[in-house]
Amino acid sequence: MFFSESLERLINKRIGSDLFQEKLEIVSKSEYYAKALQKPQLKLSKSNDMILDYEFARLYKTLEGSITRMLTTRQINITEKSLIDPSSTNLYDQQTSTMMTHYNDLIRQQDQQINTYKQQEKQFIQEVDIYKTKITDLEQKLQEIKDQYSLLKISTRQG
């Protein structure tokens, strides 16, 4: 498939297949990955805390073997590839393409969700600022009332 081949070329051109596989292994051994697999609901103190979410971790766990196979299978040279049954290669390419499409959809969905969370965070920060301003105003009014009460109390004692 065109998408799989272009992705493979991009990986090989930028960092190399071996380094990419090492980084994928690091992901599966990561503390963030383990935490993401355990908790389907995101609980973040701020939007920048998000590293991996449950859906990505679950999908990655399911497809990790396929990704590794895809990368190692793609390293077979063209002459060896001609010995493989073309129908099984085509099926593999279709599965790989489907997997990549699913990943892209998931990433788009997560990007939208992150953007929504960031907008909500901005809104909450604005609301907090508004409430802080209101609190400050109320504290000033309370102090004015206390001062007026004290003056009234003093004037009633004198009068």
C-alpha cells in the first residue's frame, strides 16, 4: 500500500527502522504507558500532563506485534518478497493500511479531545479570575461596612 510504503520511507529517512523499533519498545515499557492502560478515564491536573491516554495504549498493545512485523517484514528485499504468496502480502498490506488509518483516526480524535480540554482549561482559568475579582470586591465592601460600623459605634458612644 502507498501509505505503508511512504510511512516506511519516512521512518527510514528520518531515524531509521531499528531506532524506531527501539523507541516503540521504550513506549511499551514506559510508566506512562502502564498508567494509561490501567485508567480509561483521564484525570489530569493540567492539560500538559497528558502523555498517553487509555485508548491509544489499548490500541498500541493490540497492534504492537503487527507494527513490529510490518517494520521487519518491510526490510525483506524485493527478490525475497517475490517468493512470498502475493495474496498473503496483499492481505497483510490491507491490514497494515487499515491499522494505520485507525491510528490516524484515533490521533485526530485525541487531538480534538485535547483541544477541547485546553479550551475548557482556558474557560476555567477565566472563571477563576472573575471569581477572584468578585472576592476582592466583596472583601473591600465588607471592610467598608466594618469601617462604617466602627464609626457608627464610636459616634453612638459619643452622642
